Amino acid sequence: MSDTIFSKIIRREIPADIVYENDEVLAFRDLNPQAPVHVLFIPKRALATLNDATEADATLLGKLLLAAAEYAKQQGLAEQGYRTVLNCNEDGGQTVFHLHLHLLAGRRLHWPPG
């Protein structure tokens, strides 16, 4: 996997507004928010896309989701609700090829998005 902007954020080579961190997951505010709250949750171990995940990554993927839920609870977002989105490859909307989960909240979210 190539070195991405997210890899550089993990290594603290470029700044980010980090809002959550544990041993395996890092989360920071999106620079181009699509909702009042838009946070990206990334695994600290590089994984380009969901397609690259294997059975061995199941625990890491679960921890990514649990980190987002924990953050939502900590921030008082859980009761009103939030959306999590994981894009895969270009047609799926993925622009950075380091797996990442979007947490969107702070307003009523509609489907399809808009």
C-alpha cells in the first residue's frame, strides 16, 4: 500500500484535529465536512480498502465500528443518531486508499444523501 495522507497523520507528520485515539484506531475531523459532525476513523495499521480485508482483519474492523460508537456516545450524539459510512474504491466514493469510516451527525441525515 502506498503512503497516504492518513499514514502521515498517524505518524504526526502532518497536523489533524484528532478527537479520538486508542492503540489501534485514530479519529480526526474531516477537512471537508458533509455534516456538522464529520469524523474519520482509521485503523493505525494500513489497509487500503475493505476489499483487502481478510478474516484476520475482522477484529480490527469491529474495533473501528466500536470506536465510532464510543465516540458518538462520549459526544452525546448516540441518542439522536448518527451515520457511519465506509466507501470502497473509486465508484464507491473512496478518495484516500487507507480504509476509513466516516461518522456523520449533528443534523437529520436523509437517504439518499443530499
